[in-house]
Amino acid sequence: MRGWLAVLLAAVLGAAPIRCAAAEDYPARPVTMIVPFPAGGATDTLARFLGERLNAVLKQPIVIENVGGAAGSLGVGRAVRAAADSYTLSIGTSTTHTLTGGLYAPPFDLLRDVEPVILIGSEPLLIVGRRDLPADDLKQLIAWLKANPDKASVGIAGVGATGHLAGIAFQKETRTQFQFVPYRGNGPAMQDLVAGQIDAMIEPASNFRALVGAGSIKSFAVTSKARSPSWPDIPTADEAGLPGYFASLWYGLWVPKGTSKDIVAKLNAAMVQILASPQVKQRFSELGIQVSALAQQSPDALRAYQKEDADRWWPDHQGVGAQGGVALPVIPGRDEVANPESIWRHVPGMDGFSDAQLRIIARAMRAPE
């Protein structure tokens, strides 16, 4: 018996330094970062930029794997199913790690089945249109939409994504009607926008940086409360004639459940170092993304951030998981409606949602208390 105890004790004592050594030696081979959208969109651009910086810090290549579909939930599912060996990273947004959890009810829990690493940053959305659209400002766009009900088309990065809900809110606020055209991500949608196959989009601003600069599309308004330093010539929706219309999107980094805490800490430290770089801050500013505050850059802070919004947005939706920090358009007075889902039942594009899903959408669109 004593012999067996000695063997077990030696094994336990010997295991402790092995874990530390693994963290010290990590990574020993290339690391995969799963992007839950096709190439060419804002999340993909951000992932590739950060992947280059992680490569420099961790001394191993970061391989980008694009897995688009279902507003990003397919890519998140791929990350959830990956081995917890520290060689799979999941970059995501408030769409992929908040909205889809309530609307698609995926077979995993976004609060429990992925481990948070860091809150990266956030950005507003941008209202844009094809280059030959007969409107030069937001008021003219709204007037054109009213004059052409149900004829206009707006591209979205998936049913239930941030741009979809922002578009629904836009319809309600402006009393316009248009058709939503869902894509597997913003990259394909932007290609069709430039080609004139769709009329407009309301998506994260960093998607459109190069296209606006090249004059390939028109920009009408940014959905922040104040003008973005990255877009000083583009008015806010408030200034452009749509008061109270605000929306934003955040980005985060996760690993599969069960990943070593030492590895999570090492990844977090690497990301904190990267986000503190003046060159990275400058690039984020150029893209229109605001780096998260240092106090929000710990794994626990991101988890608490997600949990707080989960409790606020989906209090009666059990087992869905990760909600967190998207600031959707504010529609005052929604709390006064006895059955808020009935409002959204008649909005174009919402036919496929159940009453439970519409209640989630209605709650998400309320003004924060």
C-alpha cells in the first residue's frame, strides 16, 4: 500500500511543474484562429491583423480558418468542438457570442463552453449605400426608401445578426420597408454592394473603410453618439436626421472549454501587450475600432461583462449562454407594450422567428435601464 501511495504522490507532485512547463513552452506549433465569417469582412481583417502580432509575440504562426454561416454560430460551434489543447482560438463579436445564442439556440452554451481570453474592442455601425443610389444624405435615403417600399434591398451578415436587428430598428424608426438579403458574412455582401446587386448595408464601420475612401460606395451616417475620430466627415445618425439611433459591435477572443488556465493567462498577457502597442492603437483608430479599457482586458472581466448582459437580455432563456455588450438601437417605450413580440411579428424579415425569439429581439431593442 505504501508503495502505491508513494507512486501516486510522486505522480501528483511531478504533475505540477509539467503544467507550468507546458505554458512556458507554449506554443510549440502553429495555432489556429477560427473566424466565424468568410474572408474579407471586419472580423476577418481584425483576426489577420492580430494574428500577425500574436505570431511576433508567441513565435509561432497563427493560421486563420474561416467558418461562416448562421450569423457566425457555425464557426463558434467549430471552436466549441475543438480539442482543449490550447491550439484553437475563437475570435468573435457580440453577434456570434451574444445574439446567435438566443436566436439560433445552438447545441452549446456560449457562457460555459468557451473560455474568455480578452475583450478586444468595439466600434459603431455605418449606414452605407451603393454608389449610384439616388440619395446623398440620410434624409434623402429615407425619402427614397419611403418612395420605393419593399423594392430596396439591404445586405446582412446573417439572420439575427447585429446588422439585421439594426436594420429592423431602422425600419421601425423611419417607417420604411425594405428586403433583407442574408449572406454568410459581410465580405460577400460588400462585393454585391459594390457591384450594385444590393442597395444598402448597416454593418460595422471598419468593413467599409477602404470602400468609402475609394468612393466605391456612399456613406450616410455612423451609429455612435458622437462623430468617430476615424470618420470625422461622416455625421452621426443624430446629426443626419435620425435622433436616438445608436448601435455598436464588440470583439472578443476565446478558447475551448477546459483549456489550461496557465495558457489562458499567457494568451491574455500577449493580447494585453499587443493592444498596448502604439502601432496597434493607431491601426485600430484607422479602422474605427476603440481598444477596450485596460480594466476590461482580463478574462474574468469579459466573463462578467457577458454575464451581465445575458441576465439583462435573456433572463428567461435557459441554457443559451453567452450574451454581452452589444448596444443595439434604442427604441423608447418598448417596455410599455404588454406583448412586445407582437410588434416585431409584422416587421418585414421577421416571419421566420418564433414568439420566443421575437421576445428576445424585443428585449434586446429596449432602452437600457
